[in-house]
Amino acid sequence: MPTDFASVHAHLENAQAALRGSDPQTQRLREVIGSLIDDVLKAQYSPVAQGDRVVAFPGAEKSEQTPSSRHG
């Protein structure tokens, strides 16, 4: 199941808005949540990483080559 980045973003914005205090801890928490929001946006709009792992085709370990069709 893919991540619902829009939902994550909305929840983080709500959490940030709920931090209404002006004390240093609250300000720091708002900054941290802001950083998380930035990370969510980067993840949402970055291309999906494609693995560079090569999966061997079953039977590919044979050293002798055989035609794969009647036409080859």
C-alpha cells in the first residue's frame, strides 16, 4: 500500500498548528515538524527509487544456449 503523503502532510500541519506556546520547547517542536513537512514534500514529489538489482531468469544459469522459439 503506498503512503498517503497528503494525509501525512495534513496531520503534521495540524500538529504544528496545535503548538501555540511561545516557549523555546514549543518553538523547537514547530521547527522540527516544519522539517518533517519538508521531508514529506520531498518524498512525495521525488521519483520512486528503482532498484538496480538484477533478478536471474529461471533456467538462465545453463551454459548452453537453446533457441527460445521456433523462429530463432
